[in-house]
Amino acid sequence: MQTVLNFLRLSVFSLVVICTFCVTDLFGEHPTSVAILGGQGDAPYAAIVRSDRSVMELSGLPAAGLTYRVAMNSSRRGIIGGTEGVNAYAALVSHKGELTPISGLMAPGEIYTVAIDDSGKGLIGGGHADSSVPYAALISSKGEPKSLSLPPSGLIYSVVLGFFQNGIIGGKGPSNSAYAAFVSHKGVVEPLAGLPAIGAIFWISVSNWHNALIGGQDNESVYAALVSRSGAVTPIANLPLGINYSVAINNAGAGIMGGTSQSQPYAAFVSPQGVATPIQNLPTTAGIIYNVAINASGTGLVAGLTASRPYGAFVAPNGVLTPLQGLPTAEGFLDGIALDRSGYALVGGESDGAPFLALAAPNGQLTYLNSLPENGAINSISSTRLDQIISMYR
């Protein structure tokens, strides 16, 4: 259970799609949203990052609960998910930051994961942890939910859209088995076979290539597998004891995964053929990689904690690390990340009970953004137009 709680509190979604931009946006004349953030302050927290580097907190959020996940599409429309008190909560977010709460969700319950496609349709997942009942729903572009038919017990930890017109959901099923399934645009659920009998799927990533990449745990070992368009599951061999919290795959089929092994941070590249190459020279103190990303050039980004302090590093395709410089030194973690094709990234987390957010240059230098809550954390970042804010620093 502690593994699940750590995952739910700290991991994040990030897939970057780069779009064109307007010159006037760069100088703040018409600032536009370039990213969406989620986490918690004294209440659930979500915000829009704009092209002028300003951070605009969303109004109309619940008075109690937290935001687990956020996602943004190429039209700058978003979706957020979490809790409102003890009940599941999710909302669509316009490009101006206006909320449209989604009614009729699980109560009591939690939304742990969200996705949105370019048409504005969404997919959410979660469940009720105390009773171990899973929940997932397709969301129309107008905010209307359609609940999916799921196993009688389990939880949904990760959802994605855009895999050959299918969605994919993943988590755990009955008897603590790993669970994943395709979801058609009509809501038909087709479970995948060949998953661990004891374990879970914590993260899913898809690309325009032939495979999806899923990650989690197989009994006591790190687990990852490629999933074909037909639903064939090909596990990655020779993985160590531990847990895989996050995976990412780019459109060339190159992947990255991160988690913990032997109580230390663990990460590895995954080739399109399904061969894992461990990333060397990660910290050897106790720690965890909570989130990973990979861009079109094959550059990776890992984020988490080591020695109870935030940790992050860019990873070149040859495995050379460039640690992020100037991260907070107090107790905390780095978790929310969005990586651009240029090698820049937006990163966020928590330090000494307060949230932080920064733009990370490819050399590891950080430029911090302001206007965050005094208390809380940034747990999730999604960006589709990060190039707009990056251009101001070149």
C-alpha cells in the first residue's frame, strides 16, 4: 500500500507536442497558455503557465482535496483530475483557464490520471482506494462522462489516448494482478493478456510508432513491456528488483523508464526493439525516480528525489547525465516535468513544504517562475507549446 500511496502522491504525466507560435506572444502583448500545472496548496491547486512566464491559478477549484494529474492538448485545452473532499473530481480547462467541472463521477472516489486528445475528448481513471474499486470514464468535449466496464476490484493508475484511435488504461485488477486494456472511442474495453499475475501498471506512454510502452511492477521486480497495435505484450527482459514508476516513448520508438531498485534511483533507456540499457551514474544514496520524459532527439529527463531532496537530470542519448543545477536543497522532491524537443524543460515539485517551478536549460541551469502558493507541491505538468516560453531565453 505504501508503494501505491507514494506513486499516487508524486508521479506525473508528460507528453510534449510542439506547435507554431505567434511573435507577439513572446513579448507578453497577447500571452497564451503554454502549460498546465497540478498539485496542491492549502486546497486543490491547478494553474496555467503563460508565454510571458506568468502563472495564473485557476479559479473555481474545490475547497478541499487535491489535484493528481493534468493534461493539455495541442489546442491548449486541458483536463485535470483529483478529489473534491472524499469524492472524485475532474474538469475540462479552456485555453483561457476557465473550468468546466465534470459531474456524475465516482463518489466516494479519486481520479488519479487524465488524458485529452486534440478533439477535446478526455479519458480519466482512478477508483476508490479504501474499497479497491476501479473507475474510468470517457469524457466528451462538452464534459459528459461515460463510465467504462471494469473488473470488480482494482484501481486505474494511468490512462492515455491516441494509440491508433484507441485509449489505453492501466493499473491493478483482482487479486493484485496487473491490469491494462484498450478502450475504443465508443467505450468498449478490451483487456490485454500476458500481464504480471501479481503486480501493477503504474504508467503508460504512446507514440506514433508501432508500440506503446507500459511500466510498473511484476511481483518484486521492475516491469516494463511494449504493447503492439494488436495488443500483443512483449515484456522487457533482465530488469532488476524494484518498481517502475514512469515510462515515456517518443515517435521513433525510443523509450525511457524510471523508478527505484535496491532503494536507490533507477532508470534505463528502452530501444525500439525492447532492449533496456540502464542509465549509469545516478545517485547512489537512497532515492526514487518518479517521472521520466524523452524528446524526439532521444534526450531524456529523469526527476525524483535522492537523500530526501529534489533530484533531476537530463540524459543524453549516449547516457551522459547533466544534473539540474540549483534545485532546492531542503527536503522535498521533483516530480512534474515537460520536456521540449529543444532540450529545455519545465520542472516542478516541492521543497520544505512549498511548491517550486522552473525552466531548465539543456546545460542544467534553472530559471525559477513565481506566483505559486506558499504551501503545497507541483505534482503534474503538461505542455504542448513550451517552445513559446523557451524562445524568450535564447
